[in-house]
Amino acid sequence: MVSIEGGLTMISLFSPCHLSAALLISALSIVPTNAAPSPVSSPFTVNATVLTGCVLGGGATDSSNFGSINFGNITSLATAINATSGLNAGTITIQCNGNPSVTLALNSGANMTGNISAGRHLLNSSTGEYLLYQIYQNSPRTLIWGDGSNGGATQVIATDGTLQQVILYAQLFASNTQPTAGVYLDTLLVTVTY
């Protein structure tokens, strides 16, 4: 196309269709190609809620088993026999956060129900015979450890965040009757409340 304006001759190489494409190309070339992206920030929270709690164990890796208090090999019950718990041998270990007051209760055992003030029962499953024994909270063996309703008292411990050991003091009662040879067992359940 040729047009004359003010004596000048101009040749247009663009038809109206090509002109819009040329304008689009030149408009796109205005946008810088190496522009840095604009950062967008938004906060989020991370949280954890720690509840008051306790870890209960017996000094072993398996916290569901406190081990056994063992009175040893016995030939006579003419006098009472005392035993004290140890790590992995009946001692209860407890560690709490938040320093709660903890109540430890012992049930009557697997071989009896009701009042334990006269003693708990070790059972010889072969003969059905019992030996009387007791678990105490103190070394003089005067404070029976129970659940508060079975003839024995619960034990309350003030925790301090450290691993604490709770010792059990056991006594196998003297008997005028010589027991039949064999193994005598009982299982106690510890209940922790905090």
C-alpha cells in the first residue's frame, strides 16, 4: 500500500490483520523476560500439647511387667520370711511430667477377693493349697498396701519429674503346718491414678 502524506511516500508492509499481530508481538516484547518472581509469604503454626502423664515400669524394657518378688527356696515356715522388691523384681518405677500427685493401689491378688487384712494367698495350683503373705508400704511391715477398700491403704507419691522407685515390702507368714512341696504363686494388679 502506498500513501502520500505531506509529500512523503510511505509503504506499509502490514495489512490490517498483520498490523494487529505486529502490535501484539511488540507488546509482548515490552515484558521483561528475566524479571524475578514476587515472593508471597503466609505464616503457619506448628504446635504440640503435652498432657500430664506418667510412665510406669519395673526397671525393664517391658513396662507391663514388674518382675517377681521371690521369697526363695523354703524348707520351713516356723518363722515369717521377709522379702524386699528390687529393679525387675517387684519394684515399681514411675516418672511423671507436670509433677502430679500419684496414687498407687494394689488389688487383693488373683487367688482371693475381699479383705486382705489377714493376708493374701500364694496358690500351689497342683494341690490347691495356700500360703499366706502380705505386701506392705513400709520396711517395718505395718502398713498393708491395698486399694483403699480391701483392707489395705493406697500409697500416694509426690512426683518430681525424675524416675522414682517405689519399693514393696513382702512377708510370707509363719505357719504351724508344713506346706506341701511345690511352687506357690499369686499375681497382683497395680493401678495408678493421677
